[in-house]
Amino acid sequence: MPETTILRPDAEGIAAAAALLRAGGLVAMPTETVYGLAADATNPDAIAALYAAKGRPAHNPLIVHLPDAAAAGRVGAIPAAAAPLVARFWPGPLTLVVDLRPGAGLAPAVTAGLGRVALRVPAHPVAQALCRALGRPVAAPSANPSGRISPTRAAHVLAGLGGRIAAVIDAGPCAVGVESTILGAGPEGFSLLREGGIAAEEIEALTGQPLRRHAPGGAEAARPEAPGQLASHYAPRAAVRLGVRVPLPGMVWIGFGPDCAGAALNLSAAGDPAEAAARLYDVLHEADARAGPEGLIGVAPVPDRGLGRAVNDRLARAAAPRPAQPR
């Protein structure tokens, strides 16, 4: 494939991106969470190319992005109980896994052959504009090689997928910095399938019901119902060690809070979990560059509350034993 084109986040760039998607191409688009690798979700060849470009396991389903709740409801059967969530968090970093509607027209690989589909309405104006310009559902996992650190800048996309995709729309850094929260919607209520950009406590306060939770690395890691459930994911090339309060010699230490003055990098000097979430992948990319593929990254403890849970979820998967991959 020729060199990846960098498009501006304006009307001309969005029109060019939509034309590439209609032709079956792959375009990295900014969202409020991370950059997503967009493909026409109704085109089986485009979806096959997406899986190939990322090196993504075929059993790992994709999130489908739509411009509004009405469009999402034509693809999946959104239950009435989800109405308060849709009203509050769409557009935004919430994904709902619901029953796929018959005749929705999605390529079968989008759902990994399951009868359920993951739906999101992104809030980023460029993602919104691209979804509307294409006029079809957009499949968009994170725009990075599978299992590696997610991209929050166009430069991250190019470092991982440059020359393997048609274009990237460069709209600067992503605001939220971690992927969407994923909820499974079913007759027994909602289950938390992935921590993300909306804290579970905020969702529980709105619904008035506790979310059912699954332990990371369980059965869903072998046959995931939603993206981001693989035990090893979001990983740098360097090994990652968590809960580090005193770094080892040669370790690239990532701190959290004001008591980590000696840290090479800090997720949030103020100790703010929301800031840590927004900076997480940017900091991991920088730490990986400093450590090198044979190095070691240490991360200070992050409180497991609010968006800190999403940060810790990503860090636990980044530190998990990983399948053998070329470095």
C-alpha cells in the first residue's frame, strides 16, 4: 500500500476520508476516546482488510459507530431500560452491546459471528461528520496493531500502522484518552464488559442498579463478547510492572501523584484519576520509547475508583503475560 495520507479535520478532509471508506479503504479517525481505525461495516472485504492491518484475532468483535441513537437503533435492538443511558451518554464514550437486528446489513466478521453487536455514538465532531458523510455504519477499533498501546495522537497511528492504511485524519490529541465504557444490555440488566471513559459509579447512580462484573482474564478473554476483554492488551514492547513505589535501576518509572518526584513520567502530578486516564496512552508511548523493547516500565499505584478503575484495567492488561509477537 502507498504511504498513508494525512488529512486535515475539515470538510475537504472528511469528504476525502468518506470516499476512501466507500471504496473499501481504511482511515484512522479521531474520537473523544482514542483514534479509531474506520472501515465500512457493511463491506466484508473492508472488514477483512481491517483485521489484517491490525493483526486482530478474528474472534474479537468490533464496535460499530453511528451518528445518532436512531441510526444505532436500526442496527441493534436497544432495550427500553437503556433509554436513560442513551439520553445521558450518547454522543459520548459509552458502548452498548445489544441483540443484532435481522437484516442490519453488517459484514458477519464485525460481530465475530455472534448475534450481538457493540454500538457507540461518538462525540468527537470529526467522527460525527465522517459517520454522516459515509451514511453507513462505521466499524472502528483502536487504530494500532492488535494488543499494543492505543493511539491518542495521529503520530501514534502512523508509528503503528503507517503504510498499512490509506489515511489518518489528524485532529490533535484525544480528550478522554481511554476507550469507551462497554455495557452488555440484557433481560437481567446491565453488565460491565469493559471499564472506560465513563465511571461505573456514574452509570450505577443513573440506573439505580449495580452493574454485574466479570473478572479480567476469565472466559470472556478466550471468547470475548466485546472489544478490550483479551487478557493481554494495550501493551508496550517493554515489560510492565505495576504497583512500583521504588523503581529498580534502569526502570522507566511512571508516577502518580505528588509523592513521585523522581519519576521519569507522571500520569497526574495532582493525583487526578481523570487526568491519568487522559494521559495514560501518551505516557505509555513515551515510556516505551525510553525503555526500548528489552526494557522495563514500572507504574506507581493508581487509586481504584472512578476513572482510576479504567486506568488500572488497561495497566493490568498491559502487564499481563502476552502472546509471542515480533518486537
